[in-house]
Amino acid sequence: MALISPSRRLRRTPFSAGVEAAGVKAYTIYNHMLLPTVFESLEADYHHLKNHVQVWDVSAERQVELRGPDAARLMQMLTPRDLRGMLPGRCFYVPIVDETGGMLNDPVAVKLAEDRWWISIADSDLLLWVKGIANGWRLDVLIDEPDVSPLAVQGPKAEDLMARIFGESIRDVRFFRFGLFEYEGQELAVARSGYSKQGGYEIYVEGSDLGMPLWNALFKAGEDLNVRAGCPNAIERIEGGLLSYGNDMTDDNTPHECGLGRFCDTQTAIGCIGRDALLRVAKEGPVQQVQAIAIDGDPVPGCDRIWPLYGSGRRVGQVTSAAWSPDFETNVAIGMVRMTHWDPGTELEVETPLGMRKAVVQPGFWA
Amino acid sequence: MALISPSRRLRRTPFSAGVEAAGVKAYTIYNHMLLPTVFESLEADYHHLKNHVQVWDVSAERQVELRGPDAARLMQMLTPRDLRGMLPGRCFYVPIVDETGGMLNDPVAVKLAEDRWWISIADSDLLLWVKGIANGWRLDVLIDEPDVSPLAVQGPKAEDLMARIFGESIRDVRFFRFGLFEYEGQELAVARSGYSKQGGYEIYVEGSDLGMPLWNALFKAGEDLNVRAGCPNAIERIEGGLLSYGNDMTDDNTPHECGLGRFCDTQTAIGCIGRDALLRVAKEGPVQQVQAIAIDGDPVPGCDRIWPLYGSGRRVGQVTSAAWSPDFETNVAIGMVRMTHWDPGTELEVETPLGMRKAVVQPGFWA
């Protein structure tokens, strides 16, 4: 592994001082921002996340804010998910597609009010697409990246820790809902969400001043809960089938190929820019789709490029994320597989840096 | 410095194998791609670049291709630089602005034909802005990111090395022009350009197959020229005043604030989306502008966040890039300074990680 050269362009966050003091070992860059990837080790972080509670600097989940009379119309133009029934206080996972139905991002849309939305984005400059669309269609809407940095609290003890900071009513927040909670006199949106399957919250911290005080308060309040600094964990997210934009899908893929067809109401999402392009794939289904794949043998390294998948002697797809799972005692992986070979139990071969390995399509993800 | 976690999302390039074999020590991430930053050391790389010839993997300078009957119209919508006089075979440095005149990128536009352009981009997903604009304005144009990876050959011996590979006629290519040159039976666009002040070329390598053969051929042909693997050098680019989007400017800044007013023909660039917003600033001038700044004292570290600038006891700007220059024996820096304090010779104070330092506004960049 090589070093990362610091520069202003790889933006620091309101929590960077805390992350550094906690001994961060590695980062990725996500939305032009530092996103920690390892503290103690990938495996130690993984076990801790599944048993205790972690505080994650996920500031890199930047927000695109839509505000004004055309905000809701614009939001529907961006996604094939039907948003008519969505009430303020709800979070929706929304595929964002271009005019060909290709994925531009897979964010969470946060509806603050009828005329005010946050799109909590994965790693692409979605702001530019949204601004371009709004300009070209001459919509009455303000679009910008507000100074909002999400802080996630994840793990089985997350609820207990959060209750100590925000009060018992934090326990009543339902999955993919958010409420407004006061901290040091400031109201913050707190959602039950996060990029793990261990449960927890995301706190949308506005401005930078509150960052380190809140970070420190969480660590102080959670001492007896064994709270630690953490980050999205590659092993845990693959076990749980949490996709990563840029890794497991790109703008080459439709939502249906990504297994996100259930978030597409292609018939009724009137106004969606990619709707025409998706009508056919929605009806006929995709010819390739994201699958859980187990890779035989000793632990494989991380997947830093496409690993080709072969079946019946020909190329049938690719693995895009992989890790050794201590809990499931196999290499867990995410891949895109052609329909001829995607049935659960299908035996494939995958070309890893350690050579050809047997691989088996799974009926679903592990967790 | 922390490690970088490899993943497919941080894309490798056609030259990555060569870069690794050459002992790359650090990277930055640029357009979701690996961009080397250090081989031997920042200073050793710097001296070598100024005296010999280097081969740079700048694949991260991705292309946005515009193709079709509305390509030229769209290109003019993106920039306040008047493109009417631009002929095929020319490269233009073009500020790209949004409807408020804010910088979205500072790429080089390469005019391949009347109806075919490449925009060789700095670090933002300009593709998304261009696609959004084309969609909203219903333009007749195809937009995508082609599989083109620039390879730069930079340094005083670049011309000699290039002539050995592409023939003597490569010497006739003028600054910011390109020609088509054959290598292994494939025609490649080769421009006299590059992100250094040492002279050289950028080869637009199409596809991946030709990458390593061309890389290896350059090293073999340049043995007696002391050719080495290199990369954009932080010291050299600051000395030369080569701005870095995301470091020295963001979408908060107008081109005029970035000292790029000479590339804005705001009166005549009819159709440019940001034209209305820029007319006033073009007439009255900006209230802050990028300046060369010398920082007193011992070598400062790299600038990984804004360093505030003070004058007359108040905040008057910020430094955004800095490095110790062995050749000029001072800390060279790029900063944004308010007009009250931007005259050459103005003495300021800058808050560095090593404490407050004296700083002086320079009449121009060093090289």
C-alpha cells in the first residue's frame, strides 16, 4: 500500500482531529474528502463493530440541498423511485439515473420539507448533474452543498450510547426516519440509518464548530460501552450486501442490474429523466445482476480492480469487492453475473491476484 | 501520512504496472483515479524534472468527449472564453463556469474537429455538468468519458526523447497545438502541453493495450537521457503558478479571482451560461485574486488545509498551496488575497502549522 499525499483538495472534516487522535491507519478518498478505512485492523474493527459501538466520521457523505418551489419536481426527475407518498421526516434510498438509465449515484434522499431536500450522496459529484438539469430545464430551485457533515454511530450498543447524548426519545426513531434533536442548543437531524447492518444512527452535523465537542461527548459517554472510532468496514459491508458506487456499479449499470429494481417504480415515476430508457429493462429484467459470491480457499486480498468471472469456459461477469469473512469462514464477494450463470449454486471460476479460484453464486448475502 | 486503501473505485490506469515497478511512494486521488505524487522524494523528483526528462502517468486527466452537431455550441455554453476563432488541432485552456460564474473546472479543451471535442479535465466530475446541461437544453450531442489516458513526457530533454519514438516531426508541434502521430500502427494525438513549466508533450493514449508498450519504449529509448518515472511536482508547479482546482480555487471563485480573466471574453462569448453573472466582475474586476506569496523562514510542510492570511490586523485571504523551493531558497506559495492587500511587496502574516510566519506578496510567480 502506498501513502496518500495530503492537500486541501482532499478535504479534511470537522472530525479529522478526533480521527487522527484515534490512530487512523488508512483512508480512502470519497467525494474529494478523507474517509477513514482502517483503525486497528480491518478484522479487529469488524469484530468490534459487531459487538460494541463505533463513532464514524462519514462527512464524505456530502449533501446536495434542493430548496424552492421546484425542489420536489426536480427530485422526482432524478430518480425512478416514486416519491409521491414520501412525507417530510422520511429517508428514501434512491437510485439516480441519467437519460439512458445509467446509475449516477445511489444516495439517500432526506425530505426535510415539501420544498427542501438533502441528497446524501455516494462518491460522484452529483451536485453538478443536479445543477445542470435545473439550469437546462429552467427550474425554480436553489442547489448547493451545505456545510453538513454526517457522523454515524453504529453497532449493537449504538442506541444506548445515543440515548445518553440525545435522550431516551432517540429510541423511538424508526428505521430510515429522522427526527430533530437538540445538542448544545442546536437542532440536528438524526436518522436511524448507516452504512452497516449492525444498526445505528447518522447525525447530520451542521457547521464545523459542533464537530469535535459532539465527537468527544460520544466517547466520554460511551467509555463503559467500549466505544471506539470506526469507519465503514469492507468485510461487514460485503457480508451485508451493501453496494458501493464506483466499486460494484458505475454509470454503465442500470438500477435493475444492481438489484435495485425494488426501488424503481418505473411506471409511475412520471418525470424521471431515465424513465423511458428503463421501461423496457423494468419489463424484461436485466441480463446481468449483482450477486453474492463465495470464493473458495485461503483469504484473498482486497479487490482493487475487476476480477473476471468465468463459467462454461467463457467470461460471464466480474467480482468487484471481496474480503475474507472471519464469521462466515469464507471469502465473501460482490460481483456482476450474466443471467446464464446467476442461479444460486452455480459454480464459477474467478481470476484473483492469487490465481484462479472456484466461486459459487449464493442465494443471498450473508447478513 | 496515512496509507491509501486500494479499491476499484480508486481506478488504476493503463500505466499502473509501470508506475509501481518504478517505486511510486505516494499518490493523490484525482477524478476517482490514482495519480502518483512522489517517486524518489519531492525534492529529488523536482531537480530531476528540471534537468532531464520524466514520463508521467496523468491518466487521471480524464476526457469528456462532445460529439455531434451541437458539440461546438455546447462547448461555448460551458466557458466564457470565445471559441469562434479556434481551429481543429488547437488546445485552449478554458475556465468552465456555472450560472453564477463559479469555477467548475479549469480544463484544456482539445478541438479534434468541428463536431468533436475532448475536454481534458481537472478534478471534478465535469461529465455530469455537461450531460445535465445537454439534457436540459435538449442538445443534439453525445457526451461520454472515452477510454483515453494521457501520458506526459516533461522536462528539458522531452523533445529529444519524443523524437526518438515519434520521429523528428514531433519537434514542429507548437505550444498548445497537437498533431496525429503513429505508434505501433495506431494514430495518437500528441500535444505540446503539460502540467509543468519545463516543456514537453502529452500523448493521448486510446485504450489500454498500448499503455505499457509505449511506457516501456520511452524508458528504453531514454536510458542515456536519464529518463525516470515522474509526476506533477508540487514544488515546481507552485514556482510556476500552475493552479490546482480544488486546492487554489473552488466553485466559490470566479475565473477573474483566479487570475484567469485573460481567458474570459465575457463580452463576446455569446451563449456562455455564466456570461451574465461575469459581465459585472469583468468590468469592475474581482475583489480578491490569486497571488504568488513568499513565506519567510524554515521550510513549511505541505498545505493540507486553508492557512489564513492576515494584514493590518484582519483576515485578508488564505494560502492554499505551499512548498519549500530549493532553487529560490524560500517557501513558495499560492494564495487568494483581498485587493486591499494584494499589491506586490505587501507584508502579511500567515498562520501555518508551525506558527505565524511573515509572508510577502510577490510581483509574479517564480518561474
